[in-house]
Amino acid sequence: MRVVDVPASEIAASIGGTKFANMVMLSALLAETGIIKEESAVNALEELTPQKMKKALGANKEALIKGRRYIEDRKSKNI
């Protein structure tokens, strides 16, 4: 088991609100474990998001990118 500290709420707040923290954490998990490709997650998000929620799609994609970048930055600094 690994514990990785991710400031998901802070990252999400920079996107538009803490409601996007779950997507930040999802992308951090994907980046850390590689269980599925980020592209697959984005495709699923696009296909499964109900029409009434499509307005948040851009922010959710940004959350996925920022969560991955956070993990990549940690790895590059050996944190």
C-alpha cells in the first residue's frame, strides 16, 4: 500500500471549485498506478457524462490533467 498526499481540494479550487477534487484524485490514482490510460478516462467521461452535466466537462478534463501533472512533478522531484 502506498499513500500519496495530493492537495486535491487546492488544485480543484484553482479550476473552479472543490467539486472537481474527485477528478483530481482519480487522475492522480491513474498516474500513480497506470491501471488505465488517461485517454481512456477522458473518453469515458465524454461518453458517460449526462447532457445536463456537459457544461462541467471542460473543468473535469482540466482536473484530470492537473492531477496527472501533480504526480508527474512529484516523481520528477523524487518526492
